[in-house]
Amino acid sequence: MKNVLAMLIFIAFFSIFDETRAESKELKHFTSGSYKELLHQYADKPFILTVWSTECASCIKKMPLLSELRKEMPEINLIMIATDNVANSEQVKSILTANNLDQIDNWIFAEGNSTKLRREIDAKWFGEVPRTYFIDKNHERIAISGALPREYYETVIKTISK
């Protein structure tokens, strides 16, 4: 009897947990024109755009930090773009889910000409990842390549949120 009761409590607990977790958002295809779409969607809103890849160890290492910042500052719009080929969508989704980043605005490169897609984001960017853009409500931006410490995120978030 104790085992049945314990099992029912276990099932009830995980049923509640499952219902409170929001469903994953779709992984959108980043194609020619998608960057302009993002700027339009986030008009008059500051946001952070993080460009990453499944093959980038420092990108994946920093994901828990992005997840923490997202929880601590839910008012900040975080957008992530994976530079991987769309054929790697399942791996991208898996990494995002494992880091509780599957409920934000996520994109994946979906055209063969990745250079063209990179240049639409930033003509001065050569493709190194991670690449982070801190974009204010007027769409003025600060672009940084490489893994960033928490303090840098916190400082620049305050700047773009003014």
C-alpha cells in the first residue's frame, strides 16, 4: 500500500511539474530578410541577440549563464541564432532545451549561403562565435565576439535598457 501511495505522489508531482513548464517555442528558420523581421518585431524594444553554434564549446559553456540572466531579468528580450545548418535542428533544440532556453525566440540558419546571412546581421562580422549584440530600443548596438562574463552582461543590459 505504501508503494502505491508513494507512486501516486510521485506521478502527481511530476504531472504538476510537467504542466507548469511552458512548451518549447518553434525553432524558426533564419533566411534572407529574417534580420529585418527581427528588428521590426522588436521595434522600440531593447534586446540581446546571441549567435552561436553547436560546434562552439564556449557557446554551450555560457548557456547556463544566459538561462540565469533570462530568469533574473525576464523583461530582457533574448534572441538566439544558431549558425548550424538546418539539418542540425534536433541537436540545436536539444541543447536549448537542456539549458532552459527553448522558450525564447530561437532561430537557425536555413540557407546554404551562410556568408550572406551573416552579412545581413553585420557586414563587419566574419563568423566567429559566440557573437553577442546588445541592441537598444533605437536599434543602436554593441557587438562583441567571444564568451562574456556575467558582469559585462549586467552592465550592458542596464545601458541598453535606459
